Amino acid sequence: MLKATIQLETLSCPSCMQKIDNAVKSLEGVDKESVKVLFNSSKVKLNFDEQKTAIEKIENAITALGYEVIKSQVKAE
């Protein structure tokens, strides 16, 4: 498992958080219990299995919703 923090441009409303939360949790390899969308800091934190998905796939799921990913940080858990 890897631990990721994804910095987004901005989150403007609680429904934005819910959309991102649902999209990320729907991806294979993402530890659904670990997903946290942080409104005030515009970050998404999660754990994922690098054998089943990649950080790029997670980022693409977020950008497909219309949110801009600034940067991602991934480290071993």
C-alpha cells in the first residue's frame, strides 16, 4: 500500500467533496476507508494498492470531474 496526498486547485462547496469522494472510492485498488477529502486545505488523502491502480489513474478520475490537480505526493505506508 502507498499513501497519497493530492493537492487540488480549490474546492468550492461540500458537493464537490462528495463527487471527488465517490469517484476516488469507486476505483479498484483504493482503500475506501482511507479516503479523506479535506475541504479547507483542498486535499485528498488516501491509501492505494500500487499493484491494482496508479496515482495517475486517481488523478485522472478527479480531473475528469473538472477539478485541477496541482501536485501529488506518494510515499510508502
